[in-house]
Amino acid sequence: MKYCLDTQDPPGSWQIEPDPRMFDTALVACALARAGAAAAAAVERARTWLERRAPQDHDPVARLLDEIPGSFCGEPRAHRSAGPHAVRRPLPAQDDPALRARPQPRRVLSPYTPAQIKELVERFYEKADTTRMKRWSHVDLLSTYSLLEALDGNGERAAEVAERLVSMQSADGGFCHNPVSSAVALLALAHALPGSPALERCLAHLLAAQRADGTFRFCTSDVWDTSLTLRAYNDHPVFARDAAPGPSTSS
């Protein structure tokens, strides 16, 4: 309880630094690896951190999510015989056709063809303005659809969608204070609007967002952390007296 009271911010909230996750760091590194020399040092710092980490093993899908992005963030150095850059063996979840992956890196089986995947994403895109979703989910959807159109050779359509994406870019160059969404947006902008100011600002944001240990971390959320703290401690008499009212009324 003392720790809880000591870590409350002056406005009455709590904000906890998220732990680093392999998925976030590997996915951002994967995107930055496509940026060339400008991001080479950042990618290498991320790889060095990933080398020292093992995927989550409490669930086969969680393990898959940790391993797959790292396999796309660039070729490992010669001494790396294994690591998070390759899916090394079949996983139990691969009995599900939607999640089945071969044990070789960068090969994933899917029940959908590329054209079918694009069609499904396009359906969501067409309903985006009338569907309630988190802002970063909207960014992810626009980025993915723009990227799929660009990869399909439809540059004009990809650029049109990417311009909508640019309208959601934050003043700091990122998207929703979320490194994962910003990384996916970087990929889309690189394909749909190469050389654009929006691309350069997004790249600069991600490079600045990397932590000293090489990681990229999910954003802090005072609303989320404060809500959880209130739910956990609100029945405790000391908390109810000294923390729950907030600084404006607790005196």
C-alpha cells in the first residue's frame, strides 16, 4: 500500500512503464530494416536485445507472435545459428490451418490467398468510417490496406488511402503513441508515399522512440493504469482515504 501511495502522480493517476516485449521490438525493427542505412544502427540495437530474449512459452500462439516478426527484421549475423529470427519447429497451434507455419523462417501457410486477404481487409476498410474501433486500430487498418494495394501494383489507390493515414499522424510524427502502429504506418508510407514528409517524420519518431536497451515499448496509459489500480485497491480503507479521492479533495 505504501508503494501504491508513493507512486501516485500529483494529479492523482498512476502511469507504469510497460515491460519490453519481443513482439513490439521485433515488429518495429522489421519495419526499420526497410529504411536502409538511416535505421541500421537502431535495427542492430534491437537485434542485440532480441538475441538475449526467449519467446513467451505459456501459449503456442503467443510464442508464434514473438518469433515471427523477428524473422523478418533482417538476416542474422553468421554466428547466429538460432534465435528469435526463425520459426524453428512446428507448434501445437499449427494444427489450426489459420496458424499453421512451416519450421523454416519466413514461410507461413494460410487458408487465404493474397487476393482473398486483400478482399477481406478492403471490406473492413469500406466500413471503417461507420465502425467503432480504437484510433490505433483505425491506423492499422488504413496502413494494412494501403500496403496491400501498393504490393498489388495499385499505386494510385495506395496513395489515396495513405493520405487518409497521414491525416491521423500525430505532431510528433508517430501514430497514437503506439510503436507497433507507427511501424506498420511506416511500411505503408514507404510503399505508397515514398520520400514524403510524413514518411520522414514517422521514421524520425521511431528512431527517437527506441530505448537505451534497444527496445521499443508500448505506450504508457494513465487511464488504463489508474482504472486497474482503483479496481484493485478501492476497498482498502487506507487507499480509500488517501489515494482514491485524488489530491484535489484528499486534503
